[in-house]
Amino acid sequence: MEKERGGQAAGESGSGDGVGAKDELRARDRRERAGESSSGGATGSAGSWAEGAEPIGRGENTDKISINIMRKLDQLLPTRRLGYIFRVRHDIRAVNEKAYEPKLLSIGPYHYDKRRSKLQHMEEHKLRYLDDIIRRREERDGVSRTDQLREYLRVLEELKDRARGYYAEAVALEKDDFQEMLLLDGCFIIEQFRQATWIARRHEREMDPLFMADWIFQKNKFYDITFANGLLEIPAIKIDGLTEARFQNLIAYEEHGQGVSEFKYIGSYMSFMDGLVNTPKDVELLRHHGIFESYLSDDEAVATMFNSTGRGVIPDRNFYYKEIVNNLIKHCRKRRNVWMAKLRANYLSSPWKILSVLAASVLLVLTITQTIYSALSYYNAK
């Protein structure tokens, strides 16, 4: 019994020593982290290795995570201001993904990865535009092309952080790539406007493939819809294979750009037209009245375009046609207007129908006149 008790006591003592050693290791590890004792830190390090390298492993992992977080913090934009350049939200892109993919060229960082693949041709065109700009200045002022590039890049070095701030999310490009993008894209846009407005060099525009596209000079205010005296007037609009993409990109800009304008003109237009156009018959009617000039395959394709594009737009307080819609509803609730509309639709919609109505009216008048004469003759005979 005594041996058993002694063994039990020794076991308890050994257990207590083990607990004490672990406590000492923890204390040394804490001192090492706090920097209280260099010798203690070395001993603690050896003790940590004896315990399975857990503290050092933890420390290395923590350092790695903290460095990664600091890198992200360095790339973080300042407190969010009103951004001007947005990536289209997923719910808007879901209507038609292809509408938001660049087909000809990419401006800015959001589609930067495509510049070395399917948009490579336009990157060469940007370089030609840059070369045009610096060659003109070289010929005019004698400033070498190399000096010009250095000057432009110095200015962009000062502006790069401000430029990044205009994007609604962090730009993942490296500094050199971002500055080169600003230079090429900026000069491309400047040269684009210069060639578009310089009438004296019209022959250059005619030789430039970009200016052979109709979309460059479109200025039609297609959204100026009016309703007065029972007449709804809708400006004519050309519809081609790129119309849907243009509308969807403009709608996306309106949805993201807070404070861009009081009304969402494009979204309101598509929502209004979506209410008018439901079937190919509706398209046929609008085309017949000269409102649609369609270059799509058929009327069903036009109806599908308006229905799909207008699907993601929900009219709100910024709906531009609110008053027009209210007046249309009031007009259609009057029974007299409904009767007149049915009369025009059923009997006055074509010359042949009008002639038929006139013939029937004349026949009715003659019949009534004959009946009256017959009645008068009968009474006179008496």
C-alpha cells in the first residue's frame, strides 16, 4: 500500500513538473515576443522547438499574413468618393454578357487583359495616334520625340494616384503598366476628337477606319417623346446589330453614376418602349409609321431586343416619361377616345376600308331616304 502511495505521489510530482515546464515555456515565449530578454528568447526558442516548433511556426505564418494584408492596404483607395468609372454590376450584365465586352478597342484597365489578344490591332492603332501627336510637335516646336515622352510620363507620374481614384474599385495594374495605359489611351482619345472636329483634314478621317463607322457622329435625340392633343410622337430611330449593346452600356452608366443627371433618360426610354413593344405586330406598326428603321433580320428580333433590354430597368422617381404615361392612361380611360381608336383601327386604317365605310354610309343614307319617300307616298295616297 505504501509503495503504491509513493508511486502515486511520484506520478503526481512528475505531472506537476511537466505542467510547470510548459508554463515556463509559455512565459519564455511571451518574453521573446515582447523582447524582454534576448537570452530568454533564445532559450524559449529552443524550448519551442522541443515542443514541436509551434510558436515559431505560428510567428512565421502571422508575419506572412500581416505582410499580405499590408500589401492590400497599400493598394486600397482612400475613403470612397463618388466614382465615375464603374465595372457593370452582375445583375445588369446578366441580361446580355456580350453587350459589355469590347469588340473594337479597350479604354481603361477593366479589359486590359484583352489588349494582347483579340484587341491587339487597336493597340497598334493607339501607338500610331501617339506617334502622330509627338511627330507634329517635333516638326512644329523642335522637341524630340524622346523628350516629349519623358515629359508626358513625368506629368502622369504625378497624376497616377488621382487617376486611380476615379475608378469605383481598386486598379490591379502595376505602376508602369498603368502609366503606359494612361498615355496611350489619353493620346488616342485626344487624337480621336481632333480628327473628328478638324474639318480642314477631312481626307484623313476618310482614310481612318475608325471614322468610317456611323456611330461616331450620331446626335439624334431619340428620347424626345411627346404626347399632346391625343397624338403620341416618337422620334425615328435606326436599329442595327450594335443598338442593343449601346443601350445596355448607357443604361449601366446611368445606374452606376449617382448624380450624373436628374433623369435616367436611356433607361426611361427603354422602359417606355418595352411597354409599347410586346410582339412583332407592335414593331410592324411602329415601322409602318416611320418610327423604326430596322436593319435586323425581322420584326421579332427588334421586339426581343426591346423586351430583353428593358427587362432590367425598373421605373423609379427618375422616370423621365412619368407625366406622359399618366396622360396616356387618362386619355385611354375616356370611353369616347376608346371608341374613336377602335373606329380608326377597324374601319379607317387603310384606303380600301375607308372606301368601304363610305360606300356603306352612302348605301345606308340611300336606304333611309328611300324608306322616307315610300312612307310619305303612302300617307299622301290616303
